[in-house]
Amino acid sequence: MTLFFLILVLGFGIINYLCSIVIMRELAREKNSTLAFDLRWYVMKNLRRYRDMTREKYGRVGPAYYGYLASSACLFLSVVLLLDSLIR
């Protein structure tokens, strides 16, 4: 079971990372100055602005917004389950 949770953590981590890349690229088109090493904090800090910007531009919220939120929640849950399986 531990291996399964480890695979989940890696999978959701990759999905989360890809969604954050998409969000950062969309925000970089609007604002030319982005720092690559601030990826996680930049995305978390400007997630609401990404939502509003894509809603205004495309008429709906971008799929990376929901992907980022869902993968973050699943990643957190997977890490908790992985740690629980390691303790038992």
C-alpha cells in the first residue's frame, strides 16, 4: 500500500507542477516579469488573478485553475495517507 500512495504523491505532484506552469505562462503573457524560482509562491499568490483574467479573456475560468486546486488537495491527502501507511 505504501508504494501505491508513493505513486499517487508523485503523480499528483507532476499534475500540480504542470498546472502551475500553465498558470505561470498565462500570467507571464499579461505581466512580462516573472521569476522562475518563485514558481510555487507566484502561483499561490496570483491564483485569483489568473481566475479573473481567464474569465474575462475566454468567458470561463481556465482549466488549470481547477486542476491546480484539485491536484493540490489530492496531493495533500496522498501525503497524509503515505505518512500514515509508513507509520503503521
